[in-house]
Amino acid sequence: LSGLDPAQPYFQGTPIEVRLDKSDAEFVDVIHTDSAPTIPYLGFGMSPAIGHLDFYPNGGKQMPGCGKNPISQVVDLDGIWEGTRDFVACNHLRSYKYYSDSIIYPDGFLGYSCPSYDVFETEVCFPCPKEGCPNMGHFADKFKGKIKNDFVKLYLNTGEAKDFPLWRYKVTVTLSGKSKVKGYVNVALYGSGGNTRQHQVIKGTLQPDKTYTSFIDAEVNIGAVKKVKFLWNNNWINPTFPKLGAATITVQSGEN
């Protein structure tokens, strides 16, 4: 039984006979996309974990792409009716859009078991444990025999628009050069399954011999890494023409 952002108003905190609960089926997986408090933020979905697996994409409250200005959202690619509905309940309705995308991408939407979304943004919950990570959506039940805890909270990030799945990579860069400069570093990943766009991994002071770690939520599952493109920019013309390179770049896939 899959709960697509189960309703919060009048249901959250009620007895299990009234609301969705893990006792309702052999296996209950839940996607929480609009779990902000009803007042003052008008969240339609509930925040407590209530299934065997509870997924909180993007933290479960505010979905990327739902903050678009109303005009562009109402005159949506899917037509005015779809756009108007999305404007009113965009976060809430993301749950079924993620679910339908999950059918097309069986390897997508990996959920990382973590105590909170803030912790998920650090290195604590990465990579997947040896039993793997469950896939949010249609294929969540592949994880059925592997659940050890009472409630499992899972976090992941998604894209702003279709296609929604992203694949998480940890990128560690050790810089090389003569002197420190201000600027940013972008990295693009090339692999057997496809290539990513450029993702910013460092911004601010760039210090040679220092190691920086960042996460990339890539729009493709790149497969085996073939090449990494490293670009840096210091935003303004510097007459000393500072040079900066990468001594090493390590890419780790969250999946394995």
C-alpha cells in the first residue's frame, strides 16, 4: 500500500483506525511532500512516519519547482487546468508525479536512511548501507524483507520538473596551485550511462592543497565514471593570472 502524501488536516495525531498506518497492509510505503504545519503554511500532508518506509523527498515540506511564479505555473506545459491545480497544491501533488516517474526509472529515487534532512545534507548518511537503499515509489516493495527498525525515515533530493529522479554522488577535490584565490569550482561527470551538466562543488576561498567535499545530485545515473571535467573561475580579471588545478578528484556513488 503506497501513501501519496496522506492527508494531514483532521488526520495527523489521530488513532490508527482513522488514518493510514503500517498495520493497514503487509507493506506500507509513504511519500511525504507537503508536511509543513497546516497553519500558517497550509500543508496538506502529515509529517510523522506512519509506514514501514517513509520517504521525505527534499525534506518533505517544500518541493523544488513549486516556488515558481504563479503566472508561469498556471500557464503550464500541461495546460491551464493542470497549472492552476499545481499552483494551489503543488507540493501535495508532487507525490503522484514522483510515483509515476518511479515506474519509468526503476533505479531512481534512492532514499537514504537518516534521522533528519539536515543530517542527510552531511556525510553521515552516505553511501547506502550494504543491504542497499530502497527506491521511493513503485519499486519500494523490493526492500520488503530488509527492514529492521520500527520506522525508517528516508531522504533524497529530486529535480524541479519532469524528469524528477536524481542520483547522488560524493565529490572530493584536492586543489593544487601556488596561492589562494576567491572563486568557484564546477565539476561535470562523464560515465558509461551518460554525462552530467556542470555542478558547483566549491565557492569562496580556494586554497591549494586543501581538500573539499560536496554532494552532486545528478540528473543521470552515470554508471562507471570515465572522466571528470574540472573548471574553476575567479569571477573577475586578475592581472597576476593565478593558476589552479585539481591534484585529485574522487567520485563516490551513493548506490554502491
